[in-house]
Amino acid sequence: MSQKKQDKIQKQLKVQGIYRKVKQQSRGVKDDKNDNKIGVIIVNICVVLAVLGIILKAFF
């Protein structure tokens, strides 16, 4: 194999490795976003329940 072909193959392998790392990192970020959405929903439910509790106390 010529030196040029070997260099080309090494560059391709390097690019593939970088691409895989970027893909794995983006998957990790997506998982964090989903966890954050669940937390926001739970906080919103708690706030609504607290407001309802305050309103009910005002009437009774």
C-alpha cells in the first residue's frame, strides 16, 4: 500500500472516531434534557397544588 493510501485511511479512521464521540455526547445531552423536563413538570404540579391549598384556606 502506498503512503498516500495509508494516510487517507488513518484520516478516515480519525474522523470516524471523532464523529462517534460527538454522537455519544449529543445522546448524553438529550438524556439530560429529558430529565430536566420531568423535574419542571413535577415543580409545576407542586406549585399548582400549593396555590390551590392557599385558595382553599382562604374560603374555610
